[in-house]
Amino acid sequence: MPIQVAIVENEAVFAEALQTVLNDTGGVISCQHFFSKPEIALKNLPELKPDVVLMDIDLGEGHINGIECIIRLKPLLPNALFMVLTVYEDHQKVFDALSSGALGYVLKSAKPERIIEAVQELYEGGAPMSPSIARKVANSFNAPAPKPTPESELLTVREKEVIELISKGKLEKEVAAELFISLKTVKAHIANIYAKLQVHTRVEALNRYFGR
């Protein structure tokens, strides 16, 4: 069975060219769907259940960005693998994308064969990244650990434990298992965190909590 890939990309010319490249792999990859608007992707992808979703970050003015789209899709597509394919390579967007649940981050400037390799690598359990992105991630391990802001004192001890685990890329079910609490309780803590920090997404909560 070929790797089933879907694309979320607002630039139709790029998306169509990428779709052609992916389908020209001798049956290794099949890409039958691309979506130019995130709202349409959110509606249709849960039924299509692709193996891999290639997501741009900038999805057009007036629409949610690709990072927020990944956050919303993750609970609906628990088995899908997400890879960001974008022109952006600044540290904050890389951090936000990986925090949202993306397992790969490749620049659009990559050669077609590299994008094909990245899809296969992701599907086989890897975390493909463009060299410049990999360096940023490696350098982040040598940087001082982020310190919680004064706003973090609004949170209870348990809520702090939850957001600290989320900052390490843990899924809600993994947080529940590590803290020996139910998934429902984790969701309740996250809702409380959002309310106290006055945010609406995971990325915003992490940025507010760590003062990024």
C-alpha cells in the first residue's frame, strides 16, 4: 500500500506541482487530496485519514495558520503524521510547529527528491528536517531552559505540571499517564490554564507561560 499523503497549502501552483512529484514515485506515495483552505481541511481530513499531512504555515489572510490547524487536527487524526513544509525558518515558528505536534519541518526550497525522502522517513518513524532547521533544534538544547513568567503563578501546582509536560511535546493522553490522572482531568486542567493565561491555543499558552 502506498503512503497516503494530503497537502494543506494555499498556493495552488505549488500544491499541484508537489502533488505531481509525490504521485510520480512508482506507487510508493499517493497524494490524491490537497486543500487550499484550513477550514476545508479540518472538515474533510478526518474522513480521509491520510498517513501523512504536509502543512504550510501561512495559509492566507483571514484563515488560521498551519500550526493552529495541526493542533485542531491532532485529536481528529490521532494516527496521522504531520510535517511542516514552509518558507519560514525562524526559531519561533520552528518551536511552535514542533510544539503543535509536527514531527518534521522541511523548507519549500528543498529539492523534490528530498521532500519524497522526508515523507518516507517520517512514515518510517523518523523526524525529517532541513539542515538549517536541525541546527536550530540542536542549538536549542544548549540554550538556557526557559523560565516561567510571573503569570505562571496564576496556575496551580498541578496545572504547572501539565503545561511543563506539554512544553516537552507530550500529548494529552501521555500527560494523563505520566501524572496518573484521567484524560478528562487533563483536558479540564488545560481549559483552566487557557482561562487563567487568557489564551486560546496550546502555542499561545506556552508562549505566555514562558514569556516567549
